[in-house]
Amino acid sequence: MWVIESGKLNILIIVVGGVVLFAFVLHCLHSLTDRLYFATLRTKPKTTANTHYFSTDDEFLYENFYADFGPLNLGMLYRYCCKLNKKLKSFTHSRKRVIHYTSYDQRKRANAAVLIGAYSVIYLKRSPEEAYRTLISGNNTAYLPFRDAALGDCTYNLTILDCLQGIRKALQYGFFNFETFDVEEYEHYERVENGDMNWIIPGKMLAFSGPHPRSKIENGYPLHAPEAYFPYFQEHHVTAVVRLNRKIYDGRRFTDGGFEHHDLFFVDGTTPSDLITRRFLHVCESTEGAVAVHCKAGLGRTGTLIGCYLMKHYRFTAADAIAWIRICRPGSIIGPQQDFLEEESCFSWSESPLGPFCQTQAGCHVPFTEEWLPSGHSTINA
């Protein structure tokens, strides 16, 4: 095996019996130590005295809803980073090049690229743009963009760079810290039987699946009554619940339990009106504790309005917000909701407490008036 180096380009050539089996470009992600590489291979290589290969293609698997295939969730990203840190610190591999390789399966390749790109942003302090440039350097095969979890054709592409930028924004604002991240807790509560809950903004914005009139197992699927959430909500200082779907349970069960409850209904798979968006933002901004948001599944409508909050208060772009929310809660934000966030981003940034800044040529919105404000137990059912 030979490695030919020319500037930033490294070409690995594997020869057996004088015959070149294959050669490929290695992308160095750690120029400081020149040890970490990412490669796309057609066959599984063997670890040598100088090189350690590993793949996560069959270890971290995305559970799709329909045609969606990624990005992988926050728990998997954490486990990947732990795995890679262990390899880089291992005495056994201390003198070896560490090569994360993936296959030419476009879906697995895209997910692998986000993993190692995110590692380089989180641990190697690369900018998203630097990490992405490394991933595409010397590579003629483009990465397959991610898509939503809706049926039908894809109308919005979420790129590798979008994911890295969303992760970087979340890191900057302290939405996650892998030094203290509790992966067991994340994986426990994301399961349907344990509440199907994910923090998008820890301590402020929780997305969860819609409660039902009573807790039961229906066709093998666990359903939870409002009271099932009380202990977790109380422990994590959730003080308000926002329902975006039709009334399935009595909202007074939450208010009787000491929580605010707000109804802001809009049709599944559609986008919220300006009125609903304004009222949602007002509820979140006027609530001292955390806000738990749900629709039917806690994915489309829920992710869309939380995305509006991210854009207004943290200056996420629409793509940043979609990427981060899907990494926290896969399957979020569907169909026209993606384009809605792009259109809404200019308005959200102009209203931002960080100061006005317009990133797109979005359409005009109705100016704010007192009629937007909810009073008491707010309800919108139209």
C-alpha cells in the first residue's frame, strides 16, 4: 500500500502481487496531525500496520418514514463522536492513519459525510464551510441531498453543508454539549413508549407527540394521556403546552395540572397563518419556563413553528433550522412547510431581538397589532 501526497491531496493506492486493486482520494480532516481521513470505497479494505479503517454504514441506521433517509439523529452523532475520539486516542492506533470509509450507496454516503463533517466542526473547530470543502475536494461524485418525510416528489433539498451549519449554530448557542450530553436519556424519551419527546432548544422548546384521552396500547402502538407527561414536565420546568392539531383530549387536564394550555390549530401538512405564527411566538416569549409543543405526531406543524422561533431568536436560516430540528427529531417539517420557513425567514430576522437583518427577498407580512395577542386560554380553530 502506498500513499502519495501532493499538497492537500492524498491518493491511496493498494497493490497486491504487483496489481493495482484500486486507488482513491483521501480527504484529510485533521491537518494538525494528518491522521484522520474520509473515503468512499467500493470494497471493504483491510486494516494494515499503518492504517486503521472503519465504517459506520451498518452501525448507525436511519429509521425512515417514507423516502427520507437522514440526517442521523443527535444520539447517533454523539455515539459516532465518542467512537472516533476513542480511536484517535487509542494507543493501538497512535501511529496509524484513521480512515472512516463509506460505500457508494448515496444515502449511506451522505449520512457518513455529515457524521465526520460534524466531528470536524465540533472537535476540530473547523467552520462548516471548511469541513464541507474538505469533503468535496477532489471528488467528482456529488452528495445526495436529504429530503423530507412526506409522500411524493422531493421539493426541497437539504444539503450536507446545511446540516453542518445547523450543528454549528446549535453548538454556538449551547443547545448541546457532548461533554455533558446524556445519550441514554435522549434515546429513552425519543421512543414512543416513553413519550416520544425531543428537546430542540433545551430548557425552552420541547417537541412531542400529541397526547390522547387515556393511556393505552392501540394496535401495538402506545398512546399517552396528558397526565403521563406531568412528572417529566414538572421536573424539566415545562410551564406551557401548545396544541396544533384538533382537540383529542380536554385541554383543561393540563391547566388543572398547573400548566398553561394554548390551542393554535392548523391543518396537518399545511403552513400556519400569520395570526397563528404571531400568537405562537408570543406564547413562547411570554412564558418563563419551557414550552412543550405538539400536533398529531409532533413533526410537521410542531417543527415548523419551532423553526420560526429559532429563526427569530437565534438567527437560524430556514435551512439551519430544518437541519437542526431534524437532527434532534427526525421526520420534522414536511412538504410546503419547508418553503414556508424560507419565505418566513426574512420576516423572522427583521423581528429578531438581535436586530433586523434580511437574508431573503420574502413577501410582505401583516404588521403587528394588539389583535395578535392571545388572552388567557388562547384558541384558534380555523
